[in-house]
Amino acid sequence: MKIAVFYFSGTGSTWWVANQFKNIAENRGHFIDLYSIEKSDEYNLQRIISAIDILGFAYPIYGSGLPKIMRSFLVEKFKNIDIDHKIPVLVLTSMLYFSGDGALISKKYLDKTKMELNWTTNISLTSNISIPGFKVNPVSQEKLNRRMNNANENLKKLLVDIENGKKRLRTQWGLIGRLLGWFQRVFEPMMDKLIKFSVDPDRCIKCLKCVKECPVENITYDEISEKITIFNNCMWCMRCYTRCPTQAVLVNGRFCDPEKFKRLKPISKDFKVN
């Protein structure tokens, strides 16, 4: 089989999931390519689609849904693609504790195209968000190792289902999971109003890491005032917050002590932004 997986990974967990699936599939004789959607302008999407048997998408679960950047990718990039047959689709997601129907919700966007969702899986790894009001520090290395081992077994079983042509559309906790997922998606628009990110000029060293790495170009630097501004189009990838070398990103104007609010380090040293 030839598989192409388009992924978004804010801080490295989904990148790890996609690469683990790639390794497992290649060890069983399949061909799989991974594409970061942050570089989608560099790809000939039509050519890629024409050469594959299965199309995959991988993303982290944000509020039981897709990150804004993945939603935009599905809507904008595929609307003009010429597809003459139904393409089977695989969705891989990473999450902390709960995904609800976050993998299945992609069907809402796929149904508008000639793509058919056939397989989903939710991989529980660790947290990249630990802020005042939502203090969820990354799990211990011991627990993370167990989860990574479980993830590998999950991905192996998923691949067997794909090879056997067996559909695998799963949600968490059935109807309850769907209801909780719906509730989280309703709440999502309120997040931008309740929580604001900004930059402490006294702690900032002007490395511009946050500006360069923001996946939605929501952070700017003014050379005259030397001010970094975080606007209101945040998608909660937590990249600027977790990767700032001086912890200069504030939450509602508050400094978040890294001893108390732990920042996630990528679970793989090979992860690179963009």
C-alpha cells in the first residue's frame, strides 16, 4: 500500500505518533510519506493524491476537535482537488486524557469531498498545557514510556485492520464521549476571551522564536518599538509557551513559574518545528 499522511504537531506528540505509524507500516512492506501541513504550499497535492491508496491525517485533539490549522487545511486545500474516486481515509490523533469524538469529527469536513473516513485511533501521551486555571503538568517519564508502548501496540492493531479492509471508527465512551465532545467544542470559542497570552518585555531576549514558529502567524515583532505582540487568532498549540527559552510568555499577564507549571519537552529529540 501507498499511504500519505498530512500532519500538524504543535509540540511534538502527534509528530511522534505519525512517525511511529510510518515505521510500523514500512516494516510490513508498505510505503508511507509524511507531510507537515505547515509546508502545504510546497506540495503538489493533486500529484500526491493521485499516487496513493490511502490518505491519512494526524493532529492533536484540541477541545475534542481539530486544530484550526487542520480545519482550514481540509476545507481550503482540498476544495479544488480533482478526485475521480472515493479515497479511504485514516485519522491519527494524540491526546492527554480525553478525545471524545475528536477523531470522528473530521468526517464533517471529509464528507464535503470524495474522501471516506474508514479508520481512526486516539493515542494518549502527555500534556503540553500547564497554566493557571488548567494546571496539567506533563506525565512522568515512566508513565510516558508505558503510554508510548501502548501506542505502538495500538498502531500495530490499526495497521492490521487496514490491511484486512476492516473499518475502525472509534470514539471514547460512546454516546457520553460524543456529548462531552460536543460540549467542549461549544466552549472552545470562549477560550480566546478567558485566556490571553502576552510577552513580558523584561524577560524576553528577542530571539523571535515565538514569531518564527507560530503556525498561524499570530505573533509579530515591531522593529521600531521592539515589541512582540500576540494577537487573538491563537489556536492553542502551546508552541510559544512551551518553547520560549526564558519563559517570557505570560498567561493573563501572569508569569508562570516553570517549577510549578512544567513545560513539555518534545517526547522525541528528532522533532523539529515546521
